[in-house]
Amino acid sequence: MQQEIIDNSKKDFAHNWVSSSRFVWYCQVFLVLAFVLGGCYSLYSHRYKGKPDVNVPENTLYNPKYK
């Protein structure tokens, strides 16, 4: 009785160093790009929108005005 030997060394992720390292490198580039773009979008959406009009009581000014 003969057993058939199936050679999976060319298809296995761990045995093909060149294709696995290329895949890992592309994953790293994609993740870094995603984090940078996500951070830029977050900073843009939470940006400073201008000087707000704040009502300050007159008795707390640098030169206070009393009644």
C-alpha cells in the first residue's frame, strides 16, 4: 500500500519567507497609514472653531467695575 505525499511547502505561509515577509510589510504599511489618516481626521473634526463669545462678570475683570 502506497501513501501519497502532498507537498504543501510552496503554499504554506510559514515556509515561503519571501511572500510572508512581503505580506507582513504590506500589513504594517496599511496599518500605519490607517492610523495616520484616522488621527488626522480626528484632529480635523475636533479642531478649534474660533474665539467663543464669553460673558465675563464685570467685578472679575482686571480693572473691576463695582456698583
